[in-house]
Amino acid sequence: MFLKTYRKDLLIDSVLMLLPIALGYILPNTKEEPLRTIWQFVLPLLSLLIFWLIIWIGKKKGFGIDKPQTIRWLLFLQPLLTLSICSMLIGLEYFPDWNGEVIVNGITALIFIGIGNILPKISQNEMIGIRTRCALENKENWNYSQRVGGRIWVACGIVMLGASFFPFGIGVTIVLALLASVLTIYISWRYAQKQKEKGVVFRDPGSFDRKQLWWILLLVPIFLIVLAVIMLGNYTIDVGERTIHFDANLVSDTVIPYDEIESVEFAPNLSPGKRVNGYDARNTLMGTFENIPYGRYSRYTKSNGDVLVIQTKENGIVVCNEETESQTKALLHKIKSHLSK
């Protein structure tokens, strides 16, 4: 019945999530192959898989929403988020100096505001909403949790939206997202304590509920993707006869011909500054960064310590190093020996 009622909306939402795949065949290719693979294939297909898993689970359990228009807006949130992230990545591919974090932070804030407005309209269900044990067991607790929790999400979303235009926006977004999640759980628990004082009886926590297994399975693909990104990020520096090749996973490669190099020097304890886009995990930094002495520059480093600063004519400044100081100095010697030929 659910699929029949919303078949048009589900079809439109699915097509919207797959749009980046078609767009990838239309837009001209660039050297940013890892970035293109993520926005053209990985994100759309993963998002579509999660979307239909949610629909499948929701079809069995129900969404707890009576108004069809509210359900349509709820279903549209995932295509909206998918297209927003893909748009940011497309912007980074064609305009490397563009700071896409503002877009992602802004869209995240709007989603928080939207969800905050939807929460009070959701009746008791096991699918969506603030689904604490007390809220699922007691209708009064459920209504209170959704109403107050919705206000918290809207308030956090408004602050996120204002902070999205500042350099610290991503930090504010992460902190407020965690704060909103914790506070909504707390207010449900706190209200349950007041209910118990009035004689309302709640069941004792039982053993693991198999119904929660669906949500665990839903999170597994996301967890595996995040883990893969963290573990696979790496690069190698190939000092060839004519060029220096930075061969990187998950970010674009950089090739510097020797005749493009204006200078190369050793810089101890150079601060990376702010990451504009790229990879930052396991003490490995790759991508576009920005600091005071160099402005925006490319970086391939395995630590925040001693680095080489290569000034080029076409690629601007490239900062790099090896795992140890001795290896970095050996790299400097090797590059200078090629420049002296």
C-alpha cells in the first residue's frame, strides 16, 4: 500500500539521487579522478541503497506520520542531502579553490531545521523520530520528546546556519549535531523520571531487541565506507628523471616537471593551516590547504613536522615530506641533484 501510494515520489527521489551518474558522462573530464568517482558513483549508489533499505523497513513498520505531504518532505531529505554533497564535490573538482564546506554546513543546518519541524508531527512508531525506550513505551513521553526535541533541533540548525559562513563552521556543526542527539535522549529520559514520580510504570530493560538489528545493518555500509576512507588514504613521491609525481589515493595526483620548479627548501615545523578540501586522517594530510605564509597550496605530508616547500610556476606551492626527517632531507637532496643537471 505504501509503495503504491508514494510510487511517483519514490521514483522521482530515486532518479534525483542518480542524476550525478548521468552528469558525470556529460561534464568534461579533469585530473581529479578520485573525486569524480566519489560524486559520480559511490555517493549516488550508496545513498540509493540506504534510501530503499529505509523504505523497505518503513513499509513494514510504518513511519508514524499521517499527513502524506509530511512523508513526501521526509523522503525528499535524502535526495536533497545527496545532491548537495555531490554538488559540493563537483564544485571542488572544477574550482579547486572553492570552499565547499559552507554549502555542506548550510545544507546540514537546513536539514536540522526541517527535521525539527517534522518531529512534533510524528506519532509513535519504531522507524523514525526520537525513539528512546521510554518514548516508545509511553505515548505521553513520545509526544513530549518529539515536541521539545524538535525545538532543540531547530535551535541547533539556526546556530549551524549562522556559523556556516565562518571558518569554524564545520566544528560548530559537528558539536551541535552531537549535542542535539544527546539532549534529545536526555529530555526523554528526564521526563520519564518525572512520570515515574507520578506513578507511571515503565518496563525494565530487556535483552537485545532484534528489531534494532535492522538499524545496525543499515549503518554497516556507512561504517565500512568511512573505515575504507580512513585506512586507504596514502601517497607516494616518485622522483623521476623529468618530473616529480605525487601519486595519491582519494585525492588528485600532482606532477611537477623540473623546469617548472622555481625553488625548493626545507621548512621545519611548518603549520598546515586550514584544510580547504582533501584528506586528513592517521597523521596524513593530502589536498588543498591554506595558511598565512603561503595562502592556498597543495600538501602531501605524513606528519605536521618538517616538510619541503616546492615553489612552482604552474602549480603554485606544493608542500611534502616523507615519514621521517632523514627521509625528507634525502628527498630534498635527490630533487636538488636533478635540478642541478
